[in-house]
Amino acid sequence: MDLNTIYEQYRDRIKDIYGEDVKIVYGVGNIDAEIMLIGEAPGRFEEEQGKPFVGQAGKNLDEFINILEIKREDLFITNVVKIRPYKINEKTGRKVNRAPNKKEIELSLDTLLKEIEIVSPKIIVTLGNTPLKALLGDIKIGDVHGKVIEYNGRFLYPLYHPASIIYNRALYDVYIEDLKNLKKYIKSNN
């Protein structure tokens, strides 16, 4: 099985539920990547451009990738949920992002697990609570961020979501420290 096949299956399943107009943002990057980044779900800019992590969170992610001294092209980047979860703002009538719900995660988890199997990375970096919980169950990012966890013969490294520093600048130093530790880990395992 290849990524195109699993994405076609996902698209069929999602469009049956959400309709033909739903925009799906698939994983992108190096199919042979040693490092896979997994985010929560696409936001407005990701939905518009059809790629993960292109909005402000993507700019933060690019900064973090530079700290790691790796190239975005060397990674595989995806999300647990590949459609934009949103709610309507009552005041403006506009769509605003929200965290994926249990149903959306359950609909998407099989596709994520197949992506992991196909790409077969050495290191999985989860970005935020949603991918961490999707893969490991009831665990909190605050308890395990910046720590290496064994996961199905691979290493999982939880980080806060890059958007978290937009809303909580106090996390910036924590994030940088976690990235420095990840960089050391990558260098010592290559």
C-alpha cells in the first residue's frame, strides 16, 4: 500500500460524511524521512494552500526546524486530522479553528497509522496534545514534552504545538530547550 492509496481511501470516507466540498490537507515531504512531524489538524491557511503548517504556526515551525539544523524537505509532515475542524464565531459569522473532536480523530487515526507505517521514520515528533493522545492514549504534553518515549520500535518526542507560543509566550524558552535536547538526540542517533 502507498500514500496515494490510503489518501484516496481517506478522501472517500471523509467526503461520504462531510460532502464533496470538504478540503483535505494530506501529509507532505520526504517519503523516506527519518523524522516525521505530526500536528493536530489544518487551520485556515493550511486549508487554503493544501499543505500542513503554512500559517503562523508554520512560520514558528520553520524557525524550530532551523534550530534543529535540518531542512523541511528532509521531513515528512502530517496531521492527525486532515480536515479543518472549525466552529462559527457568533459575532462575526466566520469560521474559527477548534481542536479536533473524538469522532474526527477516530475517523483519521487509521490513516495516520498507515502513514507512519509507510514512511517508517526513526523519530516521530508530536506537536501538541492531539497527536500525542492519538498515539499514546491519555497522556498530557505537560508531563512528557521534551522526553524520548519508545513507540512501536520507534522513538517519539513530544513537543508543544508551534502555535502554543503564539498564545503563551512563556512557553518559548521551554520550546527552545526541548528543541535543543531533540537536536542532541538526533545527532547522537545518526
